[in-house]
Amino acid sequence: MALGAAGSQRVLLGGGIGEPSPLVLGITSILPGQTSQLIAHDSSEIAYVLTGSGWITTDTFRHPFAAGDAIVIEALSWHAIQAADVAVEMLYVFPTPTIPPTRARDSTLT
């Protein structure tokens, strides 16, 4: 997945890592004060905020989140994650055996 220079992504299960799995599970990290690249996936995504707080911006809303929140991102929805003043770590799940096709834009939503 494309995060730009704002953070990193690591697949923990599925996606061609280790044993075959019907799901992809991973962790996304966004650096303090940074915003991820604007992306859209062909599949829905569920994210659980492990640490930090910030905002998720999609093509239909901007909403704050904090550790302990769960976020559902619909398939084909453009979205970006912005971390507040501490790093954000999110556990993400795709209901597919591989990371779904993902498109990226250079600019973020406002």
C-alpha cells in the first residue's frame, strides 16, 4: 500500500506472507503530524487504532479517531490518515487473501 513518506506498512498475515490465509492482517504506522497518501482499495478495509489519535478523511467525511476505535472503510473509498502529535499505529484487515489492488493520489482530501 502507498503511504508516502508519512509512515510504513507491514503485513502480518496473508498477502503472500507465510501460510495461505483468507484474510490480510497488518499494521500501518503514521508519523506524528503526518498524513498518509490518499488511497483507495478495491476491497473494504477494517482498521483498529492501537495507539495515537488523529483524523481519517474519506471522500464523504472527516472524522477524529483515538486508540481503541475501529474504522470501516468501504471499497473504492478514497481515504487518508492524519496523525495528531504522536504516532498512530493501526491494525488493518482486508477480507481477501492478498492485498487488494490499491490506487494512490498525490494530493490529500480537504
